[in-house]
Amino acid sequence: MILEVRALTKAFGGLKAVEEVGFKVKRGIILSIIGPNGAGKTTLFNCLTGVLSPTKGQVLFEEGDITHKQAYKITAKGIARTFQNIRVFGSMTVLENVMIGQHTRSKEGLFTAILGTNRFRREEDEIKSKALEYLEFVGIQDYSDTLAENLPYGDQKRLEIARALATEPKLLLLDEPAAGMNPQETMELMKLIRRIREWGKTVIIIEHDMKVVMGISDWIIVLDHGVKIAEGTPNEIQNNPYVIEAYLGKEEVV
């Protein structure tokens, strides 16, 4: 297992956005977390990545406790994420955005950067070269010198994924990656996520598009009102009465 979540709870005052959620994630799979709006999915992501600190429970990554660690320390351990709302640096180029991700793995410090030593310049060249490889991997290498804010929406999503990959994660979390995409962009995104898994990464996604979820997931977890109500294969989830009820409502008996 690459990740284990134990009885995770996040409360905001008297409201429990996530309540006693537990699951394990096998290495090298695509796991989808689904549920109606307000189910607690993004809050769960935020607890896994250090954006929020859980009220109770435990998060283990490669058997090490990361429950209350700061976000940058969690990134350094090998977890990266994208956000539901695009967070690219619009006034920087596409290449510079990805280089920022690579700098989380930089061995040179501020002193050598100020002095501009040969060792620093060599590392910068390596960072640029790797950043270009990530852009090629996600398919936007032709836009490397373009300002990020001038990219089409779907390509900005790809840029976010490239920047997250540039931190060299073992586990990649994607929050609503298909949101706002047209059908063609969505198909290309599904291919990209499969390639990321084939590349040896473990992927967890939050997604509302059920065609995406059912088309790429190895395992699915369903949340409703902050509680895990089901988990299983796509086929098992499609036929689970609790999941159907959560999405469609309970049929009233007259």
C-alpha cells in the first residue's frame, strides 16, 4: 500500500465535513473518489496534502505518518496535487511554471543562486531540460514560451498536471481534472491519466464526470455527507444501491 487513511475526521465547528473515513490505496492504481456536491471530497484531499489539518484520524504515506505535516513537507515526501480551480502563474511562461515544480527537488540553495556558480547553472539547465520533458509528456511542449494565462483552458489543466509531475511525485492527486473540458479534451485527458499510471505513478482523482470515472478507475470510493458509503470496482459501484440512492434519492413508497 502506498497510502492508508485511518478514521479521518475534519470538523469545522459543529459541522463534520469528513467523518471517520478510512481506506487503503494500492501502489500503481487509479482511484476515484466520487459523491454528490458537499460530500467532503475536496476537504479530504486538503487533509491528505496538508492544506488542512485533520481534527482526528491518521494519514500514512509509505507507512510514515504525515497527518499534521505542512504541505511543502508532504510534497517533498512524494505527493503532488492539482486544484479544482486552475492555479497557474499566468504572468509566467508555460516552461517557467513547470520549472517551479522542479525547483522543489533543487539541491542548490539561495547562496549559490545569488553567486551564479557553475554548479547552480548546471542544475538550472537540468531543471529546464526536465521541465521540457514534462511538457512533452502532457502534450503542450509547443507552448513552452507562451504566457500561461494565454493558454486555452484545457491546456492550462495540462500545465497544472505537468507542474505537479515536475515535483516527481509517487502519488498524484487530481481535483476535478475534467471540469470545463469539451468531449475531445476529456478523451485526451483520460489517455493522459492512463499514461501517468503506466509511468509508475499512483493516481487519485476527484471527478463528477462518470464516463471518466468508470472509464479509467481501478477502484472507486464513494462519499456522502462526509461519510464513506461504498468502495469497490467500477462495476460494483454502478450496481450499489447505497450509491444509487445517494445520487438519485430514495424512492418514496406511496
